[in-house]
Amino acid sequence: MHEMGIAEQLVNIALDAIPEDMEHPVVEIVNLKIGRLASVVEHSLTFCFEIITKDTPLENARLKIDVVPVTVRCQSCDNTWEVTGPVFTCPFCKEGDVQMLTGREIEITSLELAE
């Protein structure tokens, strides 16, 4: 389950983002962007996150996940579109030379701290 490794990295990044001079910080929400092709199972990621955040400022924090669609750009005709199926052929010129723009990212966009 690679979600454990992803959760560990997210926790490390989030903890590093908390200002060192804050006394007893409590993170309530971790906002994420995860691409459709990132191969992340949301339930597994949430489970792993809950386990490894025990006794940290992230304990009881909720993951709020924004799923990023797969978008590509055709290298031949320069059109951009959202891919919704398994075919990566350009719907405009029918070529298969495409560049993926979004859909594989895993990133923290923000942390929401308790007051």
C-alpha cells in the first residue's frame, strides 16, 4: 500500500509548514489536490494519515481532497482537453502525440489551523 508512504510525506511537509514560533498548533484541515491518475485510494490515504498523525499537531485533522482531472495538450494541433476515458487520442486531429498537463499531482494546497 503506497498510501502509507504518501501519507508520511504529506505529514512531513505539513509539519514543516507550521511556523516554529506557534505554541501548541492544531491543524484542523489539510487541503490536498490529487490527480485522477495519481493512483491514490482516498480511503486508504485517510486511514494511513490518521495512524501516523497520532500525538502530532495533525492528530484529528481532516483531509479535504480536491480531485484534479486529467488534461492533455495535443503536440500536433495544440488543442487542450480533459480526458475522461482510457483513450489519449486527440479528438480534434486524431493524433496520439499528447502531453499530460494535469492528473498526476499530489500536493498540499493549504493547512487550516484552529484558533
